[in-house]
Amino acid sequence: MVYHGFLAQALLTAVAVAILGLVSAAVFGISGTDVLRHISFGIFSTLVTLLAHSMMMFYLIGKGKAVKDAMAEGGLSGDHYRRIAATRKPVFSVGTLAMAVTMVAAILGASVDTGVLPPMVHATLAYGAIACNLAALKIEIAALTASSRIVDEVNRLLA
């Protein structure tokens, strides 16, 4: 089983870019001077956030399947697949929460624009979205690091 870390690096970069975009949108929102930029950064960053976390989840599913298949083909026994599944489990819960809070903040931003909702509600959710995304990034880094170690172990056993 061959492993290349380029995709993992690209996914982490996408999550980091999404978080930077959310922070930028928050800064534009706080300043209140450039609403168009606030809205543009907010929408774009929300979409990148959804894409990045979704792709991270699919990547970890694929990595688990690759380990399971390599173990079956190589006739290996061990708990490598169980360990990789346990490693990716927190990514699904925290990543999903980060995506949900980010979407709700973006959707409620339109309510602020139309005057239906006070800006503080949107702002609070936006700050929560940034915090959730930072937590998800931390967990995703840990999951990618641990799953890479597991892949390395399987590769050593196969060699």
C-alpha cells in the first residue's frame, strides 16, 4: 500500500484557508464599512468550509478502506482497521458540527441583511462557527497524524 501525504496537506490547507476566510468575513462584519466584502467572504468561506470538511471525511473513509483491503490482501491480522476507524470517529462529529454552525451563521446572515434578525445573533453564531472550525482543524490534524502512523505500520508489515 503506497501512501502520499500530498492530499492530506491539501485538505488541511483548504480547512485553514476556510478558517482564514471566516475570520476575514468576521473582521469585515465588525468594521461595518464594507458589507459587500463581508457577504462575499462569508459565502465563499462557507462553501470552502463545507467542501474541505466533507472531503476530509471522505479521505479518512478511503484511508480506512485502503488499510482494510491491504490487510486482507497481505493476510495480516491486527487491529489496524479498528484503530483507524476510532481515529477518524471524532472528525465526523466535530466536522459535522463545524459545518452545521457555519451554515446556520451564513443563512442567518441573510436575515440580518433584511432586518429580520439582530446582528448580534448572527455575530455570536459566526464566532461559534470559527471556534468549531478551529476545534475541527485540531482534531483533523490529530486524525491525519494517527492514521498516517497506522498506514506506516501496515506498510512495514507488508514489506
